[in-house]
Amino acid sequence: MFTGPRALIDHDALRANLALVRRHAPASRIWAVVKADAYGHGLLEVAATLSQAHGLAVARVEEGVRLREAGLGLPILVLEGAIFPGEVEVAARHRLELALHQEEQVALLEQSRAHPPLRVWIKVDTGMHRLGVQPEAVPALIDRLARCSRLVGPPGLMTHLANADCPEDGLTLRQCERLRALAPPGALLSIGNSAGILAFPAARTDWVRPGIMLYGSSPFARPTAAELGLRPVMTLQTRLIAIKPLRRGDAVGYAGTWVCPEDMAIGVAGIGYGDGYPRHAPSGTPVLVAGRRAPLVGRVSMDMISIDLRGLPDVKLGDPVTLWGKGISVDEIAASAGTISYELLCRVTPRVRREHLGALPRERRVL
Ligand SMILES: Cc1ncc(COP(=O)(O)O)c(C=O)c1O
């Protein structure tokens, strides 16, 4: 019997969120971003469901290879491209499309040994200042790539938005305009991440690259995921493993950072930072015990958290405790813990059992 924490992955919600992307960007093709183990949800299971998109996007060549080896046939884009000698050939053999964000990657392509033709995207730094070639270098690069014999079609142009989660920030529109101004006639463009797709029509280009919204989290403080019509995909759950009657003045957990203001019951739930629950979640961060909200109190330990049960006199040992997901948004927990949903979702550790629910394309319910 498995009694530890579980991450329930709702594939119907995943499909509904993909449908929402389609409604926002009906003329765009969709790279569903599944890097980092599909934001912690399980790469192969999520990719199988999201193969209803037009393509999948990963950060690294080895993530793309895993998808191909699992039999996924749709286009796969490697967002960081090939970095090291040999990676171009591996990518080409696995029909991975490559981003080219620096001159060295073009040289790698030119020096690569015989391999099947591949498709590339020039990643342009239009204002993020992380990866990307400078806009003024693009025309010469396009000419250079035209002389490269092992490419399929002309390169696409892509860029990544730095501030699209702040819709009032003018940088996003400037980034979109910079990329569009560089595009030769007929070149495919890719701009929008989730925030771009939701807030900026100019970012809804030939291809868009949604990540976090597919998993049911809002890229904005407002509107919330629920207001946007997004459904949570991961529900992180555990159980109450102890209920302790404590006295007024008793200090709870390591360093005794929270002190009982009266005689009261404290619940202990079997989940902690060893499972990926954020250690820096402060007292007051909400959880759901048997479906009702209660605040976490004291420090998060490796395997346990403590919960103030004063509002819930009737809960019992073994009752389910939901940390985020259905009924309590991961965005609310992230805000309370001073981080973002992306980090919480990606950091759920392997000892948390993933259970895949809803209509699944394969028999892959539990890994
Ligand atoms: C290049 C690129 N495109 C798209 C995405 C997806 O972004 P989001 O999860 O905010 O939709 C990411 C994620 O970090 C990215 O790095």
C-alpha cells in the first residue's frame, strides 16, 4: 500500500488548457513546452497527451531524444539548440529542430558531419538579454545559412519575451516589432509564451510556445488561473499522519517559530521539502484538510508540515491534505512562499508518486 504524497496529473485538464491556447491563438501553430519533465508533471505521459499540439518544445537535445525514443513523431524544437560537438548530428538523426542563438552554433552546424537535413530557428535577442543573436547580425546569418547544405527550408525567427507577465510594460511590443522587422518575406515567426499569448495579440505568431498555462497556472498575478478558465493539472496530496493536542505556549517544530496561542490540536501532514514542498512557505500558508482550508504553522521539515486545526475539530488521522491543485491554486502557494508556480511544480521530487488520471493516450497511469 502506498501512503506517501502523490501528484495527481489530470490529463483532461491538460487537454482543456491546450484548447484554451487554441482559442486565444487560433491562427497559430503550437509548440507545447514540455521541458524540465513537463514542468514536473512527467515528460512522456504529458507529451503523449499534448501530441494534439502541432509540436513539442524542450530545452535540451537529450530531452528531445527521450521523446523520440518513446515513439513521439511530431515536430520537436530544442530551445537552447545544440551546444556541444556531436549534438547537431544527434539532433538531426532524431529529427529535432534546433534554435541557433549564437554564432558558435552556426559554426557547429557548418562543421557537422553527414546527417539528415534539419530545420533551424534563429533565436534573436530582442530585449531579454539572455540567449539570442543581436538583431543586426540576423541578415548575414540568414545568408550564411542559405549556403548550408543540410538544412530543411529557410530558418524561422524566434524570440523570447522578458516581461510579458506585466501587460503594461512597453518592452513586449517593442520585442515583437523588432522580430517582425527582421523577417524576410515568408519566414516563420515564433514569439508568444503563455503571457504573450494571453495578453499580446502581436505575440500570436505563426508558432507560439505556451508552457505554464498548459499546466493550469496563470503567468499573471491577476487575472488568476480560474479567471482565465485554466484548470489545474497537478494536485499535490498527502495525508494527516498525526493529530497532537498541544498546550497554550507550546512552540511548534524546528526553532519553535510558531507558538500555540491556546490549548489546541495541531495536525501533522506527511509532506516536506524532501518532497518538494517549499521550505520557505511561512506560517499562514493555506492547505486543504479534507477539502477545507487551514493554515500551515511553524517550519516546514523534510518529511512533514504542521497545521493549525482549530477551525477543523472533526478531522481525523488519514484525512487527505491537498497542498495545491484542485481547490487551492499553486499560484496562491507560490505567492505565499515568495516564489513562482514554475519552481514549485518543477521541484516536486521523484519520491512523490505521479498518478496520471483522465483519458490517457497510453496505459501509463502510474510510474
Ligand atoms: C524559450 C521559451 N519559450 C517558451 C517558454 C514557455 O514559457 P511559459 O511557461 O511562461 O509559457 C519558455 C519557458 O521558460 C522558454 O524558455
